[in-house]
Amino acid sequence: MSPEIVLITIFSYFIVLFGISYVVGHRADSQGFFVGNRKSPWYIVAIAMIGSMISGVTFISVPGMVAASGFSYLQMVLGFVVGQLLIAYVLVPLFYKMNVISIYEYLENRFGISSYLTGAWFFFISKMLGAAVRLFLVCVVLQLLVFGPMKLPFILNVLFTVGLVWLYTFRGSVKSLIWTDTLKTVCLIVSVVLCIYYIATDLQLDFGGLWQTIYESDMSRMFYFDDIDDKRYFFKQFLAGVFTMIATNGLDQDMMQRNLSCKNFKDSQKNMVASGIRNFL
């Protein structure tokens, strides 16, 4: 694929993204900015959360993880499902009952202002570090596909990428974020399907042949119960998945803000349960 086609694809995607953001969020008030006026349909939130949980890091890291340790990662995914259910039936009703805009308001009400500030700062620092890693990864890929072949320096690549991100976030709100994340989800799913199709075509395999090849591969093993000292041991992975999901979704402002945008806690629970089923699939 030529650098020009990659750039056209990127600009087309961002034009659609900006259009959705403007139409949905340009009149958002403070309630619309933070919790989307609590009018977001739960099924749209469930779809949007796929895009918010998956990034380019997933596309690159998961195949490498499978190559290194097989499908043992799916043991953690089973833990994700349990974690989602705990969030849905323990944390979500609590947050809606307290009518909080930020989940760190709960820390303030329960433990005081110091806990509130500590939680907020940990969220800020973790998001900055995570965003830095994702930004670097995007820049590396763009350098490989676009800026490198065009003989352009890496610093220009970084300025270009940061500029697009700034334009996207300048007028953002949770209300618009949910719909733009829905677009991102659709693009990610289409990308996965196309990747599978082209890889199978390149390997000259139909669906049955592809399934048989995966089944016969040593990398397709999912469950590990034989060695408790192995880092892939089932209960290590499963419990790690449960607590990781609670920490990264239930106690994370970025993710829970989407759940808090649903009309009521029942709809938010539907979203979380649907997300758990999605993780399992």
C-alpha cells in the first residue's frame, strides 16, 4: 500500500470522525460533557466500549503474545467476564445511587478529599503514560508506512499525529465520544475481518483449512492446569483477569464515564453484561 493511500485513508477517517463529533457534541452542556446527559442508549455504549478498550497496541501485541505463549491469554479473558459482572452488580448501582459525575466523587464522600485527589492523580498519570505508549506506537507505524518512504523526519510525524489528536479532543465530550468510539469499533472489526481474509487468502486456505491449521498448531492451546509455577497457570490468569477488569474498567474514570452516560443503572448493567459476553466471544 502506497503512503498516499494511507494518508487519504487517515484523513477520510478523521473527517468522518470530526463530522460525528460536531453533530453530536457541539451543543453539549456540562452534563453532556461529563455524562452525556445520561441519555446514551446502552447498546450503543456497549459497542463503543469495544473501540475504547482496543487500540493499535492490541493489534500488534496480541499476535506476538500468541506466538510466545499460545492462547493462554483467553484464560484472562474468562476473568474479564467475571470482572464485568462484578462491576455491573456491585459498582454500577452504587455510582448511580450516589449520582456521581466522576467516580472519584465516591472516594471523596467515603474517605475524604485526600483519597479523591490521590485517585484522580493516579488516573491522570496512568492515562498520560498509556497515551504516550499508544502515541509512540502510532508514530512508529506511520513512520514505517508513510513518513519513512516519503523521506520525512520522525519529528514531523509526531507533530502531525499530535495535531490530529488535539483537533479530535478540542471539542470532545462523553456524548460525542460514545458515537465516535462506535465508529472506531466498526472500523476495528472490519479491519480484523479483512486481516483474517487476506492472511487466509495468502496462505491459500479456506475457512475449514484455516480452522484446522489453528487447531493443529501448538500455539492454539488455551488452558494450563498442570504446573502451578507456570505464569500461564489457569487460576493465575483467571484471577488476574478479574482484578484487572475491576481496576481498568470499574475504577477507571475514562471507562466508567461511558457507563454513567446510560439512562439508568439497569441500562448500564445491560451494557456491562453485553460487554462481558463480547469479551467471552
